[in-house]
Amino acid sequence: MLAGLTAMVASCNPWLGNGLRKKDVRKDVEMVTDKGTMILRLSDSTPLHRDNFLKLVRQGFYDSILFHRVIKNFMVQAGDPNSKKPVKGETYGDGGPEYTIPAEFRTSMFHKKGMLAAARTGDDVNPQRASSGAQFYIVQGKVFTDVGLDSVEKFRLKGRKLPVAHREVYKTLGGAPHLDQNYTIFGEVIKGLPVVDSIAATPTSGRQGGDRPLQDVRIIKARLVKRK
């Protein structure tokens, strides 16, 4: 009887832990930036990354953080809390929680334009390809030809073939296929994709300056919203 009561109480508990409610996993993330507003939908296929991102959004972690690394035709990156009070000429990308998140690679998820994925340190120091606890990027990418995709498979993916369906998307919508199965994808932009283009078009300091936008692009507010 006691075991049954305990199970019933647990099933009625609205909290998942880490400050998340059960209903939070059914919500989207509204991200208001200097360049406009995006709606992000997180994937249930990557629950560790989903729950971590939702937790940080609930905590207001991303509010006032910069898109500190921007590379046109590739991606826009944010999530370093040190960028909340930016210093002119400073490069960012090393800040965040002390923890990492185990990789959650899914063959069905690929780096088409608008996908949300976790940044991480390189394979030389991170052979398990665990993700940063907070830093993320959104893919802009570019449109590929068959010849270009063949080259990616041969030289960047070391012979691994891209699924035919994925190739078709890379030839129409575009993306960054060389990242597939190397970084964990955990969501996508479902509204506001032009905002990614606008951020990506911002002039930057170039590689030597950490690809930081010359004019700061900030996440003004990120919050959980009901799905429509």
C-alpha cells in the first residue's frame, strides 16, 4: 500500500527536478534579440540537452548574453555568460557552467539551416564529444551542389555518406553538413529564420578577433512560451 501511495504521489508531482516542471518540456523558447525574435522548438530525442537548455532559460541565464561568434554562411554562436558585460576588443567563448552534457547524436537530425546545436571543445581534449553546459549555435550554412556534398563526404566526413534525403535538403535549404554526427543537435528555429540571416550578416572582427560582431548582437530575453 505504501509503495502504491508513493508511486501515486510521484506521478502527481509537477516538478521534474532542476527547477523544471513537467509542462516545461512541452513549451517552446522565445528568444528576443537585437535583430528580431526567434521561436525555438527543442527535441524530445535529446532529453539531456533539452532539459538543460530549458532549465537555463527558466533561470534567465541567456538574458543579455551576446552572440559572440558569428561566421556568415556557417553559424551564429552564443551562451558565454562572460559576454553579459562585454569589453571592447575582448573575445568570448570560454565561459559557462563547469559541467558538460554527454553527446546525444541522432542520425535523423542533421545540420540543415535553422538547427540548434551545442558547442563543445575539440576532439583532442574531448574525445567523447561532450557538449558545453550552455554554449550553443544556430546553423545558417549555405546551399550545396552534389559535387560540393561529395567533397564534404570525402574530405570532411572521412568517407561517411550523407543520407539521400539529407542531401536534398542541403541542396535546397542549405546547412553545414560537415558537422553531422560531430555535434549534438537538440532543436531548431521554427519561426524567425530571417533573424539568423540578419545576425550572420553582421560585420565581424574576423578569425583573429574571434569572429566577434563589431556591433554587439545581444539576446535581450529568452523565455518559455506555449506551443502554438
